[in-house]
Amino acid sequence: MSSTTSPTRVVVIGGGESCEHEVSVASAASVAHALGEVRDALGRARYEVVPLTIGRDGTWRDRGDRPVGLTGALHVLRSADVVVPVVHGPRGEDGTLAALCDLAHVPYVGSGVAAGALAMDKWATKLVAEAVGIRTAPGVLLTPAAAGAYAFTHPVVVKPVAAGSSHGVTLVRTAAELPAALAAAFALDTRVLVEDVVDGREIDVAVLATGPAGAERVVSPALEIEVDGFFDFDAKYAGGARFTVPAALSDADQEALEAAALRAYDALGCRGVARVDFFLTADGPVLNEVNTMPGFTAASQVPRMFAAAGLAYPDLLDLLVRDALGLSVPVAA
């Protein structure tokens, strides 16, 4: 940045119409604040941060919380140097906002349309993972029409195919618990995944790729999630979970997790940073899901993992933005 160069204009999008609205608002506010604190070598603000928020009803609002509509939002997007879409779940993380940015010809942080859509769909993710040799939990896909024929025989996890933050996810131990679990999942999606319970440690890793075609890649230190009971929404966001990073792993387990995470990231066609969640069993990793736009406050799992490797939260965001702009950045933490 020269003495006459203006700060890079970054539009940060938060909110959204999904059940993850509040989580997304928190992530976007944290991202916007951190980017606003980034300075260049001369101590000047590197970024001019412009927030856009999508309401639960789909209304776009500007930094003054004024409704601007889609036309007004497109005007803001077209004025940006780069966009950071921090909208979790359907109509955001699922490739929807990536498509909007593509149509507006504005560079953006994160995965493209196809990767976002595939990773958001837990059933599609299972099929892709298994096709490249990554184990997943045995499971079946149910629709409202087919759900009545499903026979409960053993404990299972019931979850919407396309939702996040553990919304609508239930551990079902008895047949009597199944109808309420299915109802909770179908309230959020027209397709529901019923999976066997996996006995293993919950381990997350993040993959970060930069450079042309994402050629430079690193895998974060692994993070272990420990919780008394089930890792549901309350455990995630009400302080009921314990995060340990780096997780205590053998060299063999570490290598297996990293290899599986990279294989999933590549098979789905991800870009930027993605969080890959596993169960680590006695027989190796079992993929749970892939998040192309995971929670992104400073206290969220991905920033914690990279902070453990020496890459601070503002620096991680700076790296992602600069890479989206096609600037050369070192990926090593």
C-alpha cells in the first residue's frame, strides 16, 4: 500500500435466513472487528470494512441497519474489492452467496458454489468421502414419505441433511425417542440422515489452502472436543464443551487425520479454509462432516486451531482476504 493508496474495501456479510442466524451474526461481527484492526507496515488501516446483514426474513441491511433490498446489496457488493461471506448454513454456506459474488464478478473468501453445496449436504458429503476411501458412519437417508417405514433397531443419531450448529440433531437411544427426533430434524429440512452412533474421540482439523489453485496447503493442529453427554447446540455455545488443542494424538493418528482431511477437502473442491470433523476410532478416522464456512469468532474452533500453530486470528483473516485478492501470501503458520 503506497502513501496514496486507499484501504482495501472489504464487505463482510453476516446473518442469514437459516437456524444459524445468531451464530453467523456473531461470526461476522468478530471478523469485521478483527479486519478493521489489521494495519500495514506503516501502521495504517489495511481494510475499510463494510458490513451487510441478511435478516431472518431475507431482508438485506447496511451498516446503519437500514433495509437496502437485494438491489442495494448488489450495489454494495459491486463496490467491494473483496467479499467475506460469513453466513453459516443454507442460503449462505451452501454456495448461494458464492454464486451471487460470482455473478457480481467480485472476489470472495472461501469455497465456491459446488464445494459449498456438496459440503452443506451431509448425504452428498458421505457419498463423496466413501468414493475416495474415507470411512463414514453407516446411515440411511429419510424423507417424510419414507420415514414411516424406518425400523429402529439400535441407537442412532438423527440430523437434518443441510443444517449446522447441531440444530435438529438428536441422539436416539430408544424407539420411543425416534418420532420426536425425526420431527425436530424434519422441521429444518425435507431430508434427514439417520446414522449409527460412532464410538470414538471427536477430533476436528482445519485445512487452509492458498496460492494458484490452492497449491500451498497446511493442516492445523488437531482439536479435541470433550463433553459430558452429547455435543449438541447447548454444549457448543453455552460452555459445556472442553476444547483441547493440540489434541494428544499418536504420530500415526495425526498422519491419518491429516491425510483424510486433505482428501476430503480436495474431493469436495474446497477453497480457503474448511473445518473437517472426525470421530477417531480404534480403526482410524471416521468422517462426520465438512464445514466450508465454520464458526469464525476468535473463540471458534478454526481460529483456535491456527492460533495454536502461531497464526493469530487477525493474521488468519488477513491471509484469507489477501489470497482471495490474488496476492502472494505465505501459508505456513
